[in-house]
Amino acid sequence: MALKDTISSNSTELLAARQNDPKLIPQNADWFEREPNEYGDFGRQNDKVARRPINSSRMPKKGTLVGYKASAGFTFDFTSQNSLPTFEEFLFANCRRKGMVKSESILADGYVLSSGGTLFNAGDIIFVEGVSAAIGNLGRKILSADAVDAKISLAGLTIDADAVVTINRVGHRFASGDLSVSVVNGLPRLNSAAYDMTDLGLLPGEQVYVGSDDAANRFAALANQGWVRIKVITEGYLELDKTDAQFVVDAGAGKLVEIYFGDVVKNEAALENQVHHYVAFRRRLGQPTIGSNTVQSEVVFGNLANELTFSIPEKDKTTIEVAYMGRDHKSFDDDNDVDAGGNIIKVEEADALNSTGDLKLVRLWVYKKGVEQTASPTPLISGFTEIELNINNNLSETNVLTQMGTFAHTPGFFDITCTMSGCFVEVGAMTPLNENLDLTMSAVFARDNRGVGFDIPLMSGTSDGPQVEMNEPITIEIENEAADGRKYLPTFDHMLLVNYYNWLPSSATTIS
């Protein structure tokens, strides 16, 4: 068969699979589709040296290969679900699930669970995914007291032997009048007499949503609804900070108040919780010959996450640019030779999250030293025009004698920086920066009843001051460096915490 003159970039695809051994391409693996907008360094970069003896010809000898590096870099659109494995890889962590199980079978009145039934309690709010057309999308449901360890009971099901669904625990509805609000030293507390708050599975530093679309399932006071951060967790109460508004005392009489939470990915302080996720990237490169069905490909494997840039531009979609450092690279004439027994999993269809309609919350606050922190302090900047979050694991490459490729990668210090450009209004905004006060930042994206939340508990910020240009508003650019959150609170043992919300009420998706 004749070779093609060219191969279109639109005939390529990118797949990714986790590796148990960074030196081997995974076999019989799950290969997850990725959706790159563009590529950075990808593949193999050779290192050569040439002899350059002193002679009258002034010509060097042909170079010889002494080594090579492998790398994988690309940019993709940020959606409500597609970045979870990426942040696991860059934060060297596993996602902490609130409760996600697969059903083993379906009965007339509920799902038999394959495992993890003890994660669910009466009053838990679950979101059911993957329900077949014969049953219909059950969506959000409240578990009643007949939910047991091995089965979740839901009324109105139709028997369908082929239905295998995913059940996510996304929130909790408290009994009538059980959840109340008190305010202690300026900080609100959600108090429960009947429910052990530690059973919610929350972590200090998470952002949760208090309230619901229905008036019966939220506090009467409007101030007591919205996005909050969990500061302290005890059996009897949750203490909150970084609230949308200053909470007020509320007995919660007659209300079945709901709260919603997400799964968590955060950089882990404890060594035993840190995970080096090695990834193989498999790029299909189209059919080289006319009339052939054989697709060629290349694989970069042993990739460890190095640098990430999360861009939130003005009036545009948000994107993530990633760069991995790999161990090795191989080319294949036939892509089937990569992993004949592997399972290719298509990406979930979703819209890109944008910086206007989908960014529901973005705040930069100041921790006031020597003063009791109010739950809803005045933001330092009134409005932002652009934000860029950078993660750097500062990987270094180790090469050894007798091995041409990279022997290993060693992580350096974990660095997070956040550049924020905003509208300048008060000269007092410069004071916390000039005095190097403690800063904290939060953001929440939400669309189609799903969302992603980011929280950086502690940062230090610097700025060159107000930028003045003719016929333009005065702006200010702040360069922030994240630090260990335990300076603020011993239980905030992270620099970045990301929440993934599998279901949110519509009220959580409005712009505050």
C-alpha cells in the first residue's frame, strides 16, 4: 500500500492509563480518553555530543547519542469532572470519596451493593448515575431508615438485570428541627443533637453548601445559606468560616436542612498518604498508508506530574496545561500491539467551565492577626479580571551509567503560586500586602448541578501596586505563594484542597 502524503492532526487521539511499574507499559488496563486542545513537549528528546578536536578544518565530528528524555505535555478544557485524575497526579494523592459504590444487582425495591454499604446512613442524599433507560434517571434521592449495609432501598424501581449503576453520597438531610445555628466568638456553628457530625466524613478545610432549592430544606434566614468552609468538626457541631454572609442564630424549627459536599483531593502531609501516580500516555497517530485500517501510535510511559497551570481568563473558558516527565518512549506500527486486552473508556461529555457564568465564587481574604476572625470578612479585591494557578513538583532527573534513558525522578519542594489580577478600589488593599499578612483564597465552579471547589488556606502576597493606564480602570496584580495551612490551624494540613461535587442544588449554582 502507498504511503499517505500527510496525516491530519484531527485523526489523532490521546489515552492515559495508570501504571503499577513505571518501567512497563500497562497491559489489560483501563485507558481513559483525554481531550487535548494542543500539545507541548511530547515524546522523546535526544541528547547528543560530538567530538570537536582542534584542527585546521574547524569541522566537528558526527555527534553520538548519549541519552534521551521522555515527556508528555498538553492543554485541555476544564470541566466539572475531567480534572480529578489530573489533580490526583499533581497533588500526589488519592481522591477521598464520601461514598461511591457500584451496584452488584438491582431488585424491585433497591440496589444490592458490591461493597461500601456501610458508607450510607438514613438521611444521606445520594445521586444515582448510569441508570438504564428502562428505569429512568433516578437522580438525587434521600435515604430512609430502611437503608441497610448490603442494600439501598428506593421506591419505584423497575427490575432490570442489566443495570449496573454508580451511587454517590453527595449530602445529608437532617431531621426536622435537628440542625440549628449558633454563633461563638464570631464564627457560626451548625449544631445537631441527633446526628453524629463525624459520620459525614468531612475534612477540615472542605467547602460545603448549606441549604436547598426548597424552603423546607434550608434555614429561614437567607444569611444562613450558601458556600462555607469547614473549620472544626466535632460529634455535636461543625464550626464554619469563610461564609457567603455572616450567619445568624437560628433554631431551625420545623426545617429539614440539607447540606451538600464533595469528594476531596488535597496534597497530603503524611508520607503514608502520598502516592506517586505513574501514567502512560498513548497517542494514536493515524493511518500511514492509503486503504489500511492499521493505526500507528507512540507511548510515553513512566510519567510523573511536574508542572500544571490552571488559567481563568476574562470572559472565556478555563483551561489546564500540564507537563509530565517520563521514563521512556516507544513507537508502534500497530496501536493494537500497545495493549490488546486493554479497555478504552470514552471521556464523559461535558461543557467547559467558563470564567463568568460558571465561576460562582472567587474570594481573596485576609486573616487578621490578633483579632478574632469573622466568618465573612470583606474580600481584599472587589472583582478579578484574570487568575492563574500554578503547581510545581520541582522534579529532578536522575541518570545512571549504562542506562540511556532516565533512571528515576525525584520530587522537590511542592510549590503553588497564584497570580490574581483585579480591580483596584481602596488604597487600604495594599496594607495587608505591604505588611505580609496571611491571605486565603477560595473559588467554586458549578454547572448543570455539578461543581468543583478550590481552597488555599494560607498564602503570602506581593504586588507592585496599582497599575494606571489612560482610559482604563486602575488594576492591581497580586502574586501569591501558598504555604502549609497548619500555621492557620493544625488540622489544615494541606496547601490546596479540591472538592468535586457530584450533585448540587440549583441554588448553589447562582452567582453570589
